Amino acid sequence: MPKKKIALIFAMKQEAEPVLMMLGLREREKLLDPRIPMQFYEGKFGQNLEILISINGRDERFGVDSIGTEPAVLNSFVVLSYFKPALCINAGTAGGFRSQGARIGDVYLSSGTFKFHDRRIPIPGWDAYGVGSYPALFIPGLAEAIGLKTGIISTGNSLDFTDRDLEMIQSNQGAVKEMEAAGIAWVASTLGVPLIALKSVTDFVDHHELAQDQFLKNLSLATHTLRDKVMGVLRFLDAQSEF
């Protein structure tokens, strides 16, 4: 039986490193165009999975990891066009809401749709386009088996937020706030590739402490809980005949 292909897309190297260390994947050459900054790792998992992990890469001009929707869209287009996976997983970190029961290190599985909270276009037709509402694949039994919380992933291009952003997140019924997933979801929807996201909480949106301070303080914890849940998801998928 041919192996099922799974693509995992990360924004930051630090988010991906615990998973890479656990899987022991080998780095491979650039895909499609050597000028793109993305890093790629490939290998096999279990009995039935072929894995490609892609990281957005480093912005050489600014000397930082490439985060946000633009590099995520380029990364996902390259990966999905080249690798043609049966499933794409966007894994990373996010802000959560204490008022909704989130805790630091909780990992959320996407449910329903992926939405944007900072694309405000108050013209009929474009208003809905701005929000996006791209589908998240539902895999029966996955959240329960791995111990994942579930919710709508809401995407914007800023670590902090405005009052209007918060209104949009609440209108979207967002459970977590992050910076890549809806952009990846647009590519996945366009190319017809099923997508799920796993987001580990580094900070609380509804907290007096600055998001950047919480993020830096909790990043290591969040990436290690993310690793454990990613491995659980891969084991779950390896045991499935289809998904």
C-alpha cells in the first residue's frame, strides 16, 4: 500500500525544532526555486506516512524568522504544489483566551473554518471575502484521542491587536489568534488539499501583560506541548486507513 503524504508547515524554526528532533528527518534541497528562504525536511513515520516539514525560513534583510501570511502563503503554495500531500497540517503557536478556558500550553485543533480578523472591507461581497471562512478538515475522533481543545482559528498580521480586531475575533467566534493559518487555508482551499491546524497557546489575548512578553516567556513550554500533540496526531493518522 502506498504511503500517505503529510505536509507540516511551520512559521518559526523554534516552533518546528522539537518535532524535527523527535522525527529525525533529513534536510533536503530547495523546492522549485533556490531563491526562496524556506527550509524543508523529509522522511517517513510509522508504517504508512511520508512526511515533509517546511519552515518559512529566515528573512535575511531583517535577520528574523519570516512570520505572517505572506511567507506562509508562499511556503504552502510551494509545498502543496510540489509534494501533493493527502493532508496539510499547519502547526505553530497562538494567543488564547482565559475567558474561554485556555491555559498556557494548551493545543487547539482547528474546527469549522479559518478566518481573518484584520481584513476589513465594508463592501457587499468583499466583506465576506475579507473574513475568508476557509474550511478546516474534520477528522472524527482525533481531538478526543489526542486530548486537543478545538475551536476556530482567527488570523491577522500583528502580534498585538486593536479593539476592532478583538471585535472581529469575537464575531468570528475565534478560539485562538495567530498569524498564518487563514493564509495557508486559502492556498489549501484553492489547490484542493485538506487542512488542519494545531496551535499551542503562548499568551492570553485577554490579559493585562503585553502579548510579546508572554510569548517570549512561554514559547519553550508551548513548543514542547505542541511537539507532543503533533506526534500524537501523526500516530493517529498512521493508524487510519483514510482521512
